Amino acid sequence: MIGCASSPLLLTRSNSITSMKIDVEFQLCTEHGIKERELIPGISVKTNEEGDLLLPSIVSQLKDRGYMLFGAVLSYYSRLLDGYVFCAVEPVPPSVAVPVCELVAGKLVLRGKIDASVSVERPEQVVEKTRPKVGDKKRHRTKERKIGQVIDQVGVWRRYYNGYTDYHGKVVKLSLDEAALKVGIPKKSLDDYFLQLRLGKVYGFNFNEHKDENVGVLRAFIKNKRRDEEVTKQ
């Protein structure tokens, strides 16, 4: 192992995995600068046999909080180099880790840089863009929602539920029902979308390739995968 005293290189060995609790300061950026900054206290992070922090376990919890990170360039702040060190591009390989010695008072500063075309708005801004407009006969039909739109709406819904910091520095956290009302989609539909997205991930659906297609494409993919499973069991 290369000691942190000389280099904050990423470690990739992970034969033995444990976990530890840390605080994470996450910064979401574009080429124009920081768009969002959030301090997430006491999250449980998996570590490898070296005791270093496995990045995928951090990223998965950021996604659960509603951050859309596919394709994001991830880096951490190195107190040794006094600058940011590149980690990986999401999706992150499972063995990528950040040296535990880069924690400062139990906190890791992580930065995710995304393309300017990717939405980084606050939940209420994304809701306003994606909520069907009065008289829009096509957009209000659930079956015609695009997969990318569903990902955004479910992400916002979960973000309201998990909590986020508003422009005044106040933590906003709603129930799932309240969050559904804010998003403007019935909770039953959001529950279904959330399930479809989870199953799509389990079965290896390519969300990026099909983000502009109707959600029915995802449903058909899952249905076919389940049918294949039933045939295999017979």
C-alpha cells in the first residue's frame, strides 16, 4: 500500500469489506461552478481491507437522495495536495476507493461535475418543468411519459422525502404523500415508477440509451426478463 503521507492515490483492493460512518459534503457542479452543496451527516460507508472508503457505497446513497449522477465526473478534496483528485466517472467500478486518511474531522468532501445539459435544478424547479400543463392532452397520460422524465420525477419525489436544503439554508423534508402532491403525480404512480426503475437496474436495463423512449419500453423489457426467468425454472 502506498502511504497517504506521500500520495493520496485511489486504492482498488477489496477482498474484505466492512463499514464506517462519516460525514459527506457533496458539491454538484457544472463548468459554470457549484450549483448545489449539501452536508450529509453520519452516512454508513463500506470500506475495503485497507480501511479505505468504497466510492460506490457513497454514490448509491447520493442517488437515494435524488441526485442524478449518471455520467458525472467524481473527485474528492485532498488535504494533502490541497486540491481535487479525480476518482471515476459514474457508474463507478465497484472497487474504487478513497483513502481514509483524506477525512478531515470525519468528513469527506466529494464533488460531482456534470454536463451543463444535465438538470441540476432544485426539486421545485424540476417539478414545474415536468408537470403536465393545463390543456396538454398528451403529456398528462402516464403511459406516454419518457423514461428520462420518469427518472427525474421519481428522483425529485425521493429527494423531497429524504430531505434537501432550500435557498434559505432550511432543511425541507416531506412525507411520501406530501412529496407526491408537490411533484404533481399520484403516489401510486410514483411507487410503480420507483419499482420499475429498481427492477430495470436489477435486470441490466440501459437507461441512458432509452431515456427518450416511453416508459412502456422499460415495462416490456422487465416483462420479457421475468418471462425468461420463468422459462428457465421450468
